[in-house]
Amino acid sequence: MEKLRLDLEQLNRALETLEQSFRVAQEIEKIGNWEFVLAAEDSTIQRFEYTYETFWKFFKKYLEQVHYLKDINSPKKTFLACVNAGVCTLNEGSIFIDMADGRNETSHVYNIEASRVVLADIPEYYSTMFAVVKRVNTLLD
């Protein structure tokens, strides 16, 4: 269980860096230098990608260790299992499924237009991940 708590700390740090990227992007937008804006957006997408990976892998371990579920080998299966185990709501699970699709858009087919569409959804993904992690933080304290 100690390893799970360490993984949760790592997830909390990843969420924090993603949230920081929103603030940086907002500040850079005020300056109006579009090269910097694009770089900040790329940074947000990259931070989303590693936060997503940390998120689903943490919950895979959480389901295995706390709910004794096995054979959950993909992000979407993990998110569905989270709904079934009561770790998240059906609405949150649906957002996580959409998030998995968004992650695939940003990493497997690098298309600037598709990435910009996903970029617009990242704040919702962040707030939903944050809400679920906040609940788990209290459970593992």
C-alpha cells in the first residue's frame, strides 16, 4: 500500500504541473507572442499526455490493490472498472473515455488541428481527474 501512496503523490505532482501549464499559457497569451503561445500550448499537451498516463496507471494499480480486480490492461477498461467499482461516477467515467480518445489523438497521429481540439478539452479533463484524485487522496490518508 505504501507504493500506491507514492504513486498517488506522483499523480498529484503531475496534476499540479498540468494546472501550472494553464497559468503559463494564459500569461503568455497576454503578451501576444504567438510563437510563445504555440510553445505553451505544446507544453500543455505534453503535460496532459504524461498526466493521463500517470492517472490511468495509478487507477489500474488502485483497482488491483484496493478492489482486487485483475486483468485490467488498458486505459478504457480501467476507467470502466472505476465506474463499476464506484471510484468515479458514470459521468466522470464518460469524460475519462473521451480523454482516452483525446490522448490517442495527440500522441499517435500528430495533427496540429486535432491537437488544438483536444487542447480545448484538457481543462475539463484536468478538473475531472482532480476531483476523483481528491476523493482518493482522502481514502488513502
